[in-house]
Amino acid sequence: MHRNKSFVSLREARHPGPAIEPRVLTAAAAADRELRLFLPPGCDLLDGLAAKMQELGILTAGVRLAGGDFDAFSFYTGVPDPSGARAATFSPSHEPTLPVTLVIANAIIGLDEDDQLKSHCHAVFLDGNGTSRGGHLIPGACRIGGTGLAAWATATGDAQLKVRHDPETNFPIFHPHVGGHSDGD
Amino acid sequence: MATETKNIMVEEGHFARVISARVRPNQDIVEAIEKICRQQEIAHAVVRSCVGSLMDANLKLGDGDGAPVQHVPGPGLEIAITAGEVRKDSDGQPKARLYGIVANSDGLSFAGEFLRGQNLSFVTLELILQEWLPD
């Protein structure tokens, strides 16, 4: 802990590719659907969210979650990439003591390179010992337990997010995408 | 005795445009969200969902210049902005206040307000913002 005026100097990330302009990318659309979803026990959190959105014809949404229990749960954290191909990579999966209680999470649902819905979700949760932990939840590996879990979603209409390869970071990453074409770079 | 309410402000309004955005690496996330709002000519907005990563995090705990700051070393911190609001300042410029969660490589978690100018995006920040129009 330190006081506001005595920072360590800021470090910048070094990525394998050159910096690409513009540094912020946006797509705008009129207000779209607002949804409350309830995911039952036994449902995989992220696969369930993505499959239901696909069924509803929603191509991108921001999702807010809090509370709920899990009887299976795995997550990644960010670690340096020993290969040097990227500035960082995902850790091996962490398997916390069960049951896990979700404290709070955000998820982004968008399109992958084949126009299938995929999710990106970061959360803080309590493991079975009551210890607070956090990271990147793994789709297909976080199964809802207890009595289920509510999620609130904001769909974005034509202002979509779609994965494409980012030469700067060498990651596949969500980019804004309007009306079937990229706003691109 | 009744609770004093005369200083509690209420603003009625409605949500309008939705913005999907990506912030590339090495951008301060508070300033980047303000830039997005300027580009889209949005005065007031809320963060509807946001995930990404930071090089390092500096989280303000309390208010004012002397507030304690929690420094969380990265790189590759996983973050979510769980409460974020943009309001126009007295000059009509959008100003963001962002609160959220941070997780390091060991899966340890932290939380607080992202301090302006002190939280650089690492790989990406993915963001759904929504405009708020006061009536």
C-alpha cells in the first residue's frame, strides 16, 4: 500500500507485433434487448449462456452475474509465455476447493471466427475454504450447483464483437464489428 | 427522527445507444473509456460489462489525493469493471469512475477503484457501454 503521489513508474507491455492504430475501436447501435436469464443447477455457466444467446438470435451481449454456487469449477490466470510468441499466456487450469461461491463476474458474449457464440468471463469467487480468489473462467468447466444462478444481459444489436487475430498481441481477440463488416484496421 | 433526504439527488432518464469497444494495449483504461465517449459524443454512460487484462494495477481505496493505493504487480492481471459510470464534468467533458476486480497469476483477488492514469491495458479490454440520457 502506498500513497497516491508516490507511484512506482508505469510499465508498458511489449508485444510481438507493432502497435496498431487506432488504440480504441468502437461500434455503436440503438438500444437493444435487456434480459434476465436463470441458469439451473447442472448447467455449464458459459456454455449455457452462449447457447441460449445463440438460440435467441443475440450475437453480442454484456452479462453481469453475482452469487450462485458451483459444484465444478476451473479457471485460468495470466502468466508469462515461456515460448516468447506472446507477452503472456494462460496458466494451467486452477481447480479450487469446491463448492465455489461466485461473488461477482462480468462476461462478454460475442462471435468467434466461425460466427459461433463464445464467451469471455472474469470473476471473483470464494473457494470451498472461504478464500477469495479470481481469474478467467473456463467454458465447459464451471457447472452451476445449488438452486441455480441469475444473470442480467444487455444485447448490443448491430454493434457486435467478433474474434479476429490480432497481429500486435498474437491473440485471437474480440473486435467491434458493425452490420456484417469490420470497422477494422 | 426521519432520515434527511434533501441532499440525495435523483435523476430520471433512460438508456440509449449501446457501444461495443476494444481497447488495445498500453492505454490507461479510465482515459480510454472517456475517449470512447468523446468519439461517440456521449456525455453520460454506464459500463454494462467489461473484461480484460492489465500490465499492473493501481487501485484507489478511498477518496482524495492522499488516499491509499493498492499496487498489484502484473503483468497479465485479469480484470472486470463491475461498476463504471461516465458523467460529464463542468466543462462538458466525459469523466469516468471505474470500480472492479483484479486477479493475479496466483489467482489472488483484489478490488477497488481504478486510479486515473495508472492502469494500462495489457492484451485487451473488451467493453459494452450504454449511454444514459437524463430526462
